[in-house]
Amino acid sequence: MNLLEQMAGGLTVIKTCKPLVHHITNYISINDCANVTLAIGASPIMANDPAEVAEVVAQASALVLNLGTPNTRMLESMLLAGRQANALGIPVVLDPVGVGFTKIRTQTLEQLLLLVRPSAVRGNMSEIQHLAGIRADMRGVDSM
């Protein structure tokens, strides 16, 4: 089966199952994340308060963690949700936006990776290079 057939099959499964996808993401992309999730046939929920994330992720089929606007409250929520997802066998997609550009982004990712096992990582070339321990040039969140 070629890649196109695999993708089509995956979309069919998504449209049939209508999974709930829990996003903890940044305020820049939150609307896009919700609309793309809806467009493929899944249901998005954007819950980022530490008081509810474990309960929400327990009812989800997947968890997306996006580091686009890091702060201590978001990190707390990501750690709680990520650990819950790992404990329940729920896949975690990690988007390490801008990792390596600033100390806070790098430290946030390091703390997250100590306690949460992502199932997949989505990033640009510089972000992936940084995760692999390769020096990468960045300008903000853009790969050079």
C-alpha cells in the first residue's frame, strides 16, 4: 500500500470514529488547530487549565502539546495531561515550537520530556535538529 492509500485509509478511520482530540496549544494557532481537526472529521477540545486537563485527556483519543507560547501554567497543564495520556495509553503529539531559540523554550521542553513520552514529534528542521543535539540556526520560531 502506498502512502496516499495509507493516508486515505487513516482519514476514513477518523471520519468513522470521530475521535476527540485534546489540544494544549498556543493562542496564535488555536483556531487553526480546531478547524483542521474538524476538517478531518475529528472533534477538538482546547482545555488548558491544570484543574481540568487530566479529566479531559482521560476522555480523549489523542493529546497535542504545542509549546508556541510557553509559560509556567501551560507547562503544568502539559505535564499533568501528558502523564495522564501516557498512563492511559493515549497518543501524545509534541510540537516543540521554537525549542533552542530561548532558554525558557528549551528548559520547558527538557522538563516535559523528563516526564512525558511523546508518540510523535512535529517540528520544523531547526526544532528537530535541536532535539537531535545538532546546532541549528533559528530566527524566532522559523528555521534558517
